[in-house]
Amino acid sequence: MPDGRRRPGRKPGSGPRHDAKDNRRPRDSRPEGSRRDDGPAVEPPPPPTARPIDEPGLPTATVLVKAKRARPFFGRHPWVLDTAIERVEGTPADGDVVDLATHEGRFIARGIWNASSRLRVRLYAFDAGVPLDAPFWRSRIETAVALRRALGLDDRAGAARLINSEGDDLSGLIVDRYGDHLAVQLTSLAMAGRLDAICDALEEAVKPAGILLRGADRGLSKLEGLHLPDRVIRGTAPDGPVFIREGNLSWGVDLTEGQKTGFYLDQRENRRAAALLARDRRVLDLFCYSGGFAVTCAVTGAARSVLAVDGSPKATALARANADFNGAANVTVETADAFARIDSLSAAGEKFGMVILDPPKFARSRGAIDEALRAYHRINRVAVDLLEPGGILVTCSCSGSVSRDDFLEMLSTVAQRSGRQIAMLECRGAAPDHPVSASCLEGEYLKCIIARVA
Ligand code: SAH
């Protein structure tokens, strides 16, 4: 691909764009190697102890960054990698508040130290003198909750991501609300140590029936020196699936065993956008999980029929239940490997009016980008073959390390090789309750292209 198409500094295999790199759905843009779950077994350290609620939140040390490495942090980038640090004045314990300063000692920001992570300091406040105490976390949480209210996502019967890590200036904290229950996912030791204060603030702001801890991202948690088993931290767990409403649909969400924190909230608006084009079409939803796209296309979109495929029997059981619950009798759910199934459909000469591809993260590290792009190419190439003329392709990528440009370039190659015109109608991202900080573009991961294939 021509270099000019890429964002500067984001070439596959190149080093971090800033002095830091990490996190979110974190599907993927973390420090290189950070997602390796297959390294030598190390004994996880004991869980971080909760900080007392009346913790003053003042620094115990000053971390000085190397000359010429301070700029991203003045620009509010929240991750300070070990390699950016010149020296530390003081001896902070993991989880302590520290100040970040230039190599000459000028204040830049205030954050939290973790010597067990390559991401040594996570920054939370950029004004001098602000204590990182309970009122500080409460104020951040109130701001995040108010944003969801402004987005119209405060219907108690619905679901929303209330806190999206860096996008809400709370690096390492994800909170999803499903009806009256909250699912918390921690990806930083900094936030884990403040869990009591965070839960107090969440209870005050949202009054949930229960708060559950979900360790969906164990790879990263290990890298932060965290070992956090799933558990109920406040109130009670739901005694079965939680039912949430989205428009005219209801979804059963498994909060204790489901993927992610239970449901793919990030695809909410993309499901609706796809459904708008599904009328009277035969739809294929590959990688359907609990049937989000399939059922929305069948019911809201009035598709003629939908074939939904996922490799996980638990996922297809959820998809079947969600289709039945919403009265979508024309949805067929299959448990199968998507790669094999798409090939068999193609070999059988089957045709569809819409194909939806929402695969799991293919690129687990920046080194794996080329391999991931080959996998995207392969399924998109077959999907185009399955589409009748004028069919709609809904193709997604949740690999943070595969850039939007790379993904579009892949689609361009599919158009060339297939000889079909692919006209992109919409280039979409994650739903707005998943804000991305402009200071931390590593938080952007989801691409969803809707295209007409001639
Ligand atoms: N579209 C879904 C989310 C999909 S997440 C929604 O909107 O809710 C990706 C899904 O791919 C997961 O459910 C996972 O079980 C499934 N998956 C992963 N590898 C697969 C494979 N090789 N074949 C089929 N499904 C697979």
C-alpha cells in the first residue's frame, strides 16, 4: 500500500506511535507482546489491596521523563511507558499516586505507578495539585454517566457502556450497564486498587442492583500484575440472563458467562444501519455470537431469511434464544467454523442479498497484522462471491492494530481480485457510548463498512 495512505507512525511493525501504547475492547492496541497469554507461567502476585476511601490521593514520588519524550503527555496521552522514563525521585509502591515531570522537573500530569507493567504510569489529571482521591473518581464517573444520559442511553430497561477507559479519562476501567446490573472490567492495577471508591461512586450515580467484576481480558490483567477472578462485588448477581431492550428488540444477556461483559454494545448502531438495508434479502450473519445482527435484520429489517453462524455452541444457544424471544422464526442458527462454512456455501453455489462479517480479533499484536489482513481478505473475498449482484456487504474488524486504512486497502484488493465494484455506503465505528480520546487514538478499534457489491 502507498505509504501516504497510512497514518504517520502507524505502519505495521513499527514502534509505538507515542511513548505509550495499550488498551481497550482493548481488543488490541496494546504494547507489543502485551497480549501473549502463552509465555512462561508466572505466579500472579496477590490481588492489589483496595485503597482506603479517605486516601489523600497525593503523590509519593516524582517520575521524570526523558528529554524530548514529554510532548505526548502534555497532549494528555495517558500511558507512560518504562522506556520514556529517565528516573524516579522517591520509591513509589505499585498503585501509588505519582507526579510526572519533565527531565528538568516541570509538572506535566498526575497518575498512578505500576512497576509490574511496561505501562509504568497511567495519567489521570493534567492540572497541578489535583488529588486523585475518592471525590476525584466520583467526579470522573459522574461526567461519564452524564454523557450517556445526554446520548439518550439512560433507559433503565436498556444497556450502555457507562465508562470506556481512556475515552472517559479513566484508563483501565470499563463499566457496562445491563438494565439494573453493572459489569466492571479492569485492565489497570491503578483502577483495581480504587475499586471501593469506584463502586461507591457507581452506586451513587446509577443505583444498580448489583455490580459484577468480569475478567474478560485476563491477558492484559496478568501484564498489570492483576489476578481478578469474576465475582459479585456489590449487591446481588441476576439469577439468570438479564433482559435488555434496544428499540423494538429484547436481548437476553448472560452476565456471568457471556463474551466480553455479556453483549456487543459497540455494534448497537451498526446493527440498525445494516437492518435498514436488509428488507426482503436473504442474509448471512457469520460470527453471529448472540444473534445481534441476525435478529435485528430479521425483525427490524424485515429480511426474508437469516442464516446465523458461530463456532461457539454457547453463542449459538444464545442466538437461538434471542431469535425465539423476538419472534424471528425465519432465523436459522448453526454452530460451525465460519471459514469452513463460508467455503461450503460458496461451493454449493448459494447466494445471499446481504453478508455480515464480524469476526473476532484476528491481529493479537502489531506483528500479526499481515496475517490478520490475509484472514480478512480471505473471508471478504468469499463473502463477495456469495453476494448476488446489488448485494450488501457489512464487514467489520475489531483488531485495534489493523488500521482503518489497512482495512480499506484490504477491501480494495478484494474488489480488484473479484472484479466486482464495491461501493462503500458507510464507514462506521463503535457506538457513541464508546468514546475515543483524541489524545489516545489507540482506543479506536472497531471498523464497520457497509457496501453495495455490484
Ligand atoms: N456480531 C456479534 C459479535 C461477534 S464476536 C454481535 O454483534 O453480537 C465474534 C464471534 O466469532 C464470537 O461469538 C466467536 O464465538 C465467533 N468465532 C470466533 N472464531 C470463529 C470461527 N472460526 N468460526 C465461527 N465463529 C467464530
